[in-house]
Amino acid sequence: MRFRAYRIGSHFSLTRGYPGRRRGRGGEVGEAANLRGCQRHREAQAVSTPSRKPAGIRQTFFMAAMNTASSAFERQAWTEVYECLSDADEPLDADDLERLATATYLIGKDDESVRTWERAYSACLAAGDPGRAAECGFWLALTQLLQGNTARGSGWLARVGRLVEDRELICAARGYLLTSAGLGAWTGGDSAGAYEMFVEAGRIAARFGDRDLAALAWLGQGQASVTQGETARGVALLDEAMVSVTAGEVSPIPAGIVYCGVIETCMGVFDLGRATEWTMALSDWCDAQPDLVPYRGQCLVHRSQILQIHGEWPEATTAARIACEHLSRPAAHPSLGLAAYQRAELHRLRGEFDDAEIAYRQAHQFGREPLPGLALLRLAEGHVHAAIAAIRRAVDLSPDRFGRPAILAAHVDIMLAVGDVPAARASADELAEIAEAIDAPFLHAIEAHADGSTLLAEGDAPAALAALRRASAGWRDLAMPYEAARTRVQTGLACRELSDFDAAALEFDAAHDGFSRLGAVPDTERLAEVIGTQGRSAGGLTPRECEVLRLVAAGKTNREIGASLVLSEHTVARHLQNIFAKLGLSSRAAATAYAYEQHLV
């Protein structure tokens, strides 16, 4: 959309897309122009004027309301814009209608927004500006498509296309129509054709100086490049789109679209660093607009995913729950299935299996296939045959290399759990191929974990240990504590196979601490089963506490124990306090006797 300059007071303001400030009608309006907020405007009307105001006074108050709306739009105070313009007692011009349509959409009044865009479209045609009318029609269509109203959105795209062609318009609207066509080609699998359409849209944006169109074109080019295998070029284009958004050069509706599109693509190519950075920027953008309704639900889903990755599960759970609430009102948003799946995953990881079941069903109801999570839930519940059937179906139905790694990793876990090592090896090898092709740190880490776990099951503990060490380094660099704890369990098992029991105890203890901090109850319980009597005493001691107890029974002092285990004396003392409390003991002599009774030494 075009940048336009509007005069208000004694300065000019450049506005993006929808005018943030407008040219005052009739020049300055005295003190009434300084009124802030339409409630004050209405109160002033009621107090200072009779019910039937003279035309001049009506014009004065109308001008005050319009100027207040312009200021509110610039401040992104969308409810204030809506209240000012929807209460206007004189007809709105095309500028005002565009502002009102935008604000109405952003506060979640979708049906009213449609009607206002239609009025803006008609007003532009009546004013002899069909190019601008076409842009209004495009935004009406796009906002409807984003809400899942395909028939209405497609109908308006057809109307806009006919308007542009019938009148042979040379305008930015041609570029916007190309972005829609490009999106259709891209979702249909024609990434090369989509890329060319987005490139042409970018040329049109440059010709007309339309930064909204340019941002959408960069987004489309980036996404199409990624799915063509040109990941480096793709993320560079996505970064360019995001720079224009974060610099404040893009209007609110396309800005929200770009934010969500870039984050989803970064998550899709496992670029967790970029996804985290842009998710935090999106959170700040949403927080700066408290009455914003669109994008807030998607923002919360992305935020939940990032929080989960970095081990902040309580906050991630809250964000996922609020996202589901946002995306359920007033009608189910297309992203509700993704939000429900994210909520289900967190329930599963925390051992809340009944809640996970409900959320997976909701995800399926709203269009998100609940795999591989549901298969992993069945495995955790002990329903082995159901887990196998579900994960095999997922492997067969997931041809997309970007969606496939999570499926393959789960397949490795489930096949190893049921003893089908050859099947696990096949998936681990395929993961290695994908990791090499995409070359993302996350994929290298997940592939190393799968390979190491499979090598361990194949009986090659030394090779397994080398692969698992690579995985651990990857999780550490990515700050992913849950995955790091899972890899520590496998590393401990490999060390135990090599008779390095001290190293195994260290790994098991670190894994237990990690799972406990996260609240990963099922993993904590599985770890206890894996360790068995070698890692836990009858009193429920952790592996580290067992190691401390062994050294106490050997007559070591706290200083000597600390030196042996690379711990401070304070930490050793804390472990001893925990041991005494768990076992109901009060002295080192009693602890020594207990260790011998339980065959810990």
C-alpha cells in the first residue's frame, strides 16, 4: 500500500498502508482538537451543546473525533480508533473507513470489519480511485482467508482481479494479487512457480514504493526458497522481511502475517535461534497492543514452543492454555489444532496422560494430526501395539522432509522400546541423511541421539558413546535441558556397558536432576526402572546420593568425597542431609551400616 502524507496541526506524518493521520477538514479546530479519547469527546458534547447542535458545532466535534482517531491509530490504540470512528455522526471518507476497518479487524470484530472494508471499497470507487479500491478488496479477502472463511475470501479475490483486469489498472493491487496466487502455488507444491510470482510482486512493490507489499513478497520468496532446498537464501529473505517489520515500516495487518510466517518457517527448518529471536519480537509487538486479537493466539503458541524447548514448562503450559482460549473465540481459528497439540505435548511430558488424551483429540478435531505425540503417549501408557500402529502410519504418511524428523525420532524410540532394532536403524539412518541435507544444529543433535541409542541396542557401546557425546554437546549449545537429560540416560547406559560405573552414576544423577527440575514425571520413573538396584537404594536415593553413601561407607571425609566426585564440601554435606532424611538416619555410622545391608558397597 502507498505511503501518504497527511497534515495535522503543524506537522506532516507519513503513514503506512492505512493512513495513521489524516488531513483535517476545514483546518484548525481550536481547543476541541486537543481532546483525547472519544469518551471525553462525547461527554463534552452532552455538557456543552443542546441535543440538536448547529452545523458548525457538529463539524467542530466531528473534526475533533477524527483527529483523535488519527492520533490513536498512530499509537496503535485500536479500541480507541474504533470508538471514535464507529460513533461518528457524519459520513466517513475512504481514509477514515480504511482506518476503521483495520482497527475493527485488530480488535476481533470480524463481521463488522468485513462490512467496513466493503464500505471502503465502495467509497474508493465512488471517489474515482479503483486502484485503492482494489487494495481494500484485497485486505478484505486476505483477512477472511486468514480466519478460514474461504468462500468469502475467494469471492473477493475474484472481484478484485476482475476490477484490475477490466479497468487495465497499473497499480500495487496487481502485486497483492500475485502474492495470493503465489501462496496458492506454494501450498500446492509448486515452489518454483510460487517464487517467480513473489519476485514479480516484489518488483511491483519497488515500482510503487509499497513496503507492505514488499514485506509480503520477501516472506513468500523466503518460504518458497526454503521448500526448494535453498535454505540459506530463504532465511536471508525472511530476515529482510523481518527487518522491515521491526523497523516499523509495515502496517499492522501485514506485519502480523510476516511475523507468524517467518517464525513458522524458522521452526520448520529447525532454526531455533532465529525462531526464538523473532518470537520474542512478536511477543513484544503484541504486548505493545493490549487490545490486539488477531495474531495473539498464534504468538502464544510460538511462545509456548520456545519456552518448552528451553525447559520453562510451567510458563509454556500457561501460554498454550491461553492460546487455546484465544483461538477458540468467537469461532475456532485455523491455528487452534496446533495450539491444542502443543498443550497435549506438555501434558504428556509431565505425565498428565488424561489431559493429554483430551488435548490430542481436540488437535485432531481442528485439523492437526496428533502424531507423533499420540504414539508416544500410547507407549508411555503401556499400550505397545497401539503405539507401533500409530507410529508406523505416521512414517508412511509423512513424505515432507521438514515434518519427518520428529516422526523418525519417535519411531526410533518406539522401535527400540519394543526390541525392533533393524527398524530403528532404518529410521536413524534416514534422520542422518536429512540432517546432512538441511544442516541444522537441532537436527544434528537429534540424529546423534538416535544413532547413539541404536548403536547401543546393536551392542556397540564405544561407538554409541561417541555419538551420544555429540548429541549432548548439541543440546548444551541449543539450551535444551529435556533432550539433554534424555541423552544423559543413554550415555549412562553406554558407560555401564563399558563397566565405567562411576561415569554411569554421574550421568544418571544429572539426568534425574534434569527431569526433576522440569517435572518430567514419566521420564523420572523410567530412569528409576533403568537404573534398578545399581542406581537407587531401597530408600529411594538418587544415583548421586548412592555414590556419596558408598564413599561414606568407605570411610571418606566430606573433603575427600568432594575431591573424588568433583563437588564442593557444601554440596556433599547437602547430599548427606538428604540421605539421612530419606533413610531416617542420624549418623555416618548408621549410614555405613545401611550401605552394607543394601549391598551398595
